[in-house]
Amino acid sequence: MDLRFTPEEVAFRAEVRGFINDNLPDDIRERLGEGHSPRKQDTVAWQRILNTKGWAAYTWPKQWGGPGWSAVQRMIFLEELQTFPAPEVNPFNIQMLGPVLIQFGTEDQKKRFLPRIANIDDWWCQGFSEPGAGSDLAALKTAARREGDEYIVNGQKIWTSTAHIADWCFVLVRTDPNAPKRQMGISFLLVDMKTPGITVRPIISIDGSHHLNEVFFDDVRVPVSLRVHEENKGWDVAKFLLGNERTGIARLGKSKERVQFAKRMAKEMRANGRPLIEDHEFRRRIATLEIELKSLEITQLRVLSAQKSGEDKQDPLTAVLKLKGTELLQATTELAMDVGGPLSMPDWADELEALSNEPDIGPVWATEATRNYLFLRAASIYGGTNEIMKNIVSKGVLGL
Ligand SMILES: Cc1cc2nc3c(=O)[nH]c(=O)nc-3n(C[C@H](O)[C@H](O)[C@H](O)COP(=O)(O)OP(=O)(O)OC[C@H]3O[C@@H](n4cnc5c(N)ncnc54)[C@H](O)[C@@H]3O)c2cc1C
């Protein structure tokens, strides 16, 4: 097992970095450099630039507008976006729905949706989780009753990221309430968010942002032609999609970027009368994180080199990547927040439009670091909780 990058891969990394440097619009570069999260318009603008280069749909085969990259190239590409930092492509479009349609979609569905997904002409969201169905997704209750050429959908989804800004949603629904096994009565539908009967309600996160939503379906009519794969076979589609969702979720590049960011800012901040970067305890913390990041990087390379061109999506080791990757993401975002000390405290009252209009006391980079830290508390929940990852590791990796 060779864990070194080949000369071609090293050259590829330089090409990606060069492209980002030459093409990322200045305003987006500046905002993300200060630690802001990308806005919808940033992601759309950047994904379209990547698409003109043929790189937006970076996990897809050439036939459908992707670059046909190896798993290692994909990893390098993602890591370069994260460390620069540049916006990542919309994961619901590219990592999740695109590959599903390529695998299970009809020719009509592929032709109609894939080019628009790549160019982000449609912004997609994921309607899987429900109040009673998260880790145990097969418990979902949102019902779709067939009436001629249409399904009539009724029920509720929750934690639907970006539903309030989405054009379309891929939704898991129950089409056979009497199936012998719960998994056998589920179908996968593509739903236009403008369809009458859909209500989106915001859930405000602890960082003050509006990212999450509840989505209600009240007699929503969906053409049968917008079902992906066979009726009651939606669970196969969901499993395939969730396997793809976990790939790349370690976000090593993002953690590396946070450590670099913390080091840069620690030169400006002072502790005990000297620059924070010279503080022994701080240096020890950085060194520990960098060692852990390096170990995870090696594990990631082991997973990739065991895969033949990225086909083996069910490798239980990907659960280790998700588990450890999100622990490090939380530790590195905490580090970046701690560098600002008390200056990292945002003015929450202002954020929540309550009484005060006081500005944040600290610089933007410090208060954004706190928002980032708070939002990424959720990283150990989304894409499968870390407890579920531990269950997979105990069975699939340790054989317990
Ligand atoms: C920021 C964020 C964005 C999200 N975006 C989306 C989205 O766009 N679309 C979407 O469909 N969903 C989304 N989700 C939902 C996410 O997939 C679920 O939150 C997740 O699957 C957990 O489900 P739950 O919240 O119902 O928790 P539960 O499944 O109820 O779990 C509660 C607790 O019990 C533990 N637990 C549950 N089962 C077991 C078990 N078998 N063994 C050990 N421990 C267990 C869990 O680890 C957790 O700690 C998002 C969530 C977050 C936080």
C-alpha cells in the first residue's frame, strides 16, 4: 500500500490551487478569508465558475459533465477548496442527488436535471429526517398516496438544511404502509418547492443563523414521473445516497484551514505580555492537533488506496473518517475561537433582533470564529451521529 502522492497528483494539486487563485472573485475571497460562511450567491457564483472548467460536478463521470477524477483527485480538490478557503459546491446537488440520478434516474430525469444540478440552476435540499425518524430513518411517516399520475404527499420533515432558499427537494416518502418490512414501503421523490401545499418554517441555530427548517406537506401533488427508481424501492436509493454523503465529510481541509488561521491570528494576539503564538501551552495545543490531523490524513489515504477508483462506498472505515474528522473539526474551530479570547464574544442580542443594537466588541474574524465553532457543534450529528458511527466501527472495523 503506497501512501505517497504520485508526481501527477502533486501536479494536480498545484493546478487546482492555481485555478482557485486565478479565478475566485475578490469579494468572496475576502469574506471567506475573514472567516464568514459563504452566502447562497457566493456558492452559486463560484460553482458556475467551476462548472465552466468542468470541475463543479467533481464526483461525476465524464459522460454526465463531471471530470471523471479518481478518488484521490477528488480528495485533493475538496481539500484545496477548504484550505484556500473557497466555497465548496452545494453538496445536495453534487455529492448526493447527481450520483443518485446517474445510478437510478430515467434518461428523461438525467437529461432534465443533471446539467441544471451541475450549474446550480436549481438549488436542492434533502428531505429525509422527520421528528420521529433521524438515526432510525426507516421509521419515516410522510405519506404519498397514488392518485392516477400523481402522488398526494402529506407529512412533515425537519432539520431540512437550506429549504428556505431551495428550488427543489429530494424527499423520502412512505408509499406502502403495509409493507412486511418498513424499508420496503419507501419511495424517493423529486419535489418542486413551489408546489402548492408546502410550508417552510425556520429553525434558528445557536450561532444565530438560519440554515435549518421544518417543511410541511399538505396534499402536495407530485407527478409520478418525478419518482426516482421503482415504487417502494426508495430505500436502495437512500442507502446509496447516504454512502456518498459520508465520503468527504471528514473535512480535513477545513480543520487544516482553521489551524492555519489560528496560527496567523495568534501572532497578533497577546498573552502574558507576549504574542500568543509564543505561549508554550498554546503551541502544545497546536502541535497535538496537527499530529492528530496528520494521523487522520494517513487513515484517509489508506481508505482511498483500498478503494478501486472510489467504487467501494460502503467501507466501514469511512465511519472512522466521519467520527474523527468531526471531532477534529470541533477541536480546531474551538482553537480558532479561543485565539480571540473575550473578543470572540458576538453580540447575541443584536443577532437575534432583540433589545440591543450594540456592535460586536471584537474584530470580525474573532466573532465569526465563534459562530463557526457554535454551528459546527452539529457536525457530530448531521450525516449520521457519532454514536451511530461508533456502532458501525464496532461491528464493521473491530468485529465486535
Ligand atoms: C445542522 C444539521 C443539518 C441537518 N441537515 C439535514 C438535511 O438537510 N436533511 C435531513 O433530512 N436531515 C438533516 N439533518 C438531520 C440529521 O440527519 C439528524 O439530526 C440525525 O440523523 C440524527 O437524528 P435525530 O436528530 O432524530 O436524533 P436521534 O436519532 O433521535 O438521536 C438522538 C440521540 O440518540 C443517539 N442514538 C440514536 N440511535 C442510537 C443507536 N442505535 N445507538 C447509539 N446511540 C443512538 C444519537 O446518537 C443521538 O445522540 C441535519 C441535522 C443537523 C444537526
